Amino acid sequence: LVLAGLAAAGETVIRRIYHLDRGYERLEEKLISLGAHVERVKDEPQNMPDSLKLTDGESRPSYSELLDALTGPHWNQAAGQQNTERVTSAQDLADEE
């Protein structure tokens, strides 16, 4: 995630950095020595970059709206859909023989 943030245009916010602190020795110092601008701030709305803030009139989508927007791999489909597809495929194979 850190490398993707460094490669991306604009500012990147990484939350829950205690995982990085626990797993990587002096990561912040190493990134700064490579030219990265690293700034630790409190996890508060006023510390978010403007590019990540909601503008007037925007609202955060509900959790169910976010889930509805997600598409996943075929194994993430409902079980009934998977079974139907498999049965259809098996019937098609039998019909071809």
C-alpha cells in the first residue's frame, strides 16, 4: 500500500499505521531518505487532503450501496447462481455427446 501511494499522483493517506510501525524497522526514515514526504498527523477529518474530502452536496454512500457497487470473482456469486451455471454446463456437455 505504501509503494502504491508513492507511485500515485497527489497525496496518499494511510490509516492504521501501527501495522507499519510494528512490521517495518524505521520505514518512515527510509522513505524520507528516498525522497518521500512523510507526515504523521492525527486521524481527524481536518487533516485529510482536500482531494479526499467530500465537497458541498456530496454525501458518503451507505455500506449497502458500497456492497451493491462491488463486483467480485465468480466464486463470490450467490450459491444458487453457481449451481445453475454448473448444471447448465454439464447438460450442455451431455447434449454434445
